[in-house]
Amino acid sequence: MKQTPPKKTPHQPPAEGEAPRYWECPVCGYLSADPAFGGGDTKCPLCGAPSDARRMWPPERQRKLDARIRAYQADGEDEIVVILVATFLEALLEDILDRIMQTRGADASVRAAVLDGQRAVGIRIGRLFPTLTGEQFEDAAAELGFRDFPHRWRQMRAVRNAFIHDDPYEGVQETISPAISADAMQLLDQAYKLFVSINNRFVASATRAKQAPSPA
């Protein structure tokens, strides 16, 4: 008797109010939100790799933090929301810089040394990102459809810093308003999309270009 093959587990889009779901090609690093891609029903549209070993992004540990941030936002904990979103976005920046360096052949020890020596967010954005990509972060964000993101991110970091640091030169921010917290949540949602766009442009496409056969 012929056995019926087991059905694949469907990859559903995320529910409202949770982190988005992307799936990553293990060969070139391409990220896609297409459930058919995540379910293994299609080859990678960039490199043509089969559907084996695709993993979800963001990973589970970041999804748990995202859920906690959204819970704080629902509870009106505006200060905690802004502090955690700012930290989360800095972690996403570190992840994409690490991916770009890995694509360019840097091993784990080199990547760790570079990131450890460039800890300030401003330096990572203003110096390290252009060095690795040949483009300013602001220009890349604008080209990818997120022109206002860098400016709004700087504003949020300034609010976070004024709240957690007792700096008499800049002025202390005693509270963080619900409006700023809501804007931080919008930045979080946009950050995922920007990360994926940067990844597919500077990681997946670069990896695919290296894999392409040389002309005879």
C-alpha cells in the first residue's frame, strides 16, 4: 500500500502585534517573508538553492524580547519601551554589520575584534557601515525606502540618553511620553524591514555574486 507523504507544516504570517517572520536561505543568506519560501515550496529566488534548512528570522530569542517590549507598551511603560527598543535596534545593527563582514571573508575572531573596537553606535553607523558597504547608512536607508529612519533613530537615542544619564550639559529628561514610545514601536517595526533590505542587498546579493561562475 502506497503511503501518503506527511504534509508540510504551513508557515503562516505573524499575528497582529508580534514580530514579523522571515525565512533565510542557508546558501546565500537571502531573507523572504513569503510563507511558500519558508515552507520549502519554492527555491531561493536569488541563488536557486533548494529548500533545505531554512531558518526563521528574527530568531526565537529576539522574538521573545519583541513580545516583552510589546507587552510593556500595552501596559503604558513608556520609559522601558524606549530603552529596550533602542537597545534592540543597536543589536540589529551589530547583527547586520557582522553579516556583511562575514560575507567579505572575515572570520569570527576578526568580526568580534572589529565590533568590540567600534562599540559606539554613531561610529558603527558613520564609519564602519560606509567602510564595509561603500555607502553612507543614510543614503542606503533612503534608497531602500526608509529615508526618515536614521534621523528618527538618532532622536530616539537622544531621548533615551537624556532619560538614563544625568547630564547637566544636555538636560535631564524626567519622563518619556506615550507619543515617543509609540514612535519607538514604529521604528522597531520598520527596523525589521530595513534590516532585511540591507541584508538582501549587501549580504545575499554579494554572496550570490561570489557564487556566480566566472565567464569563460
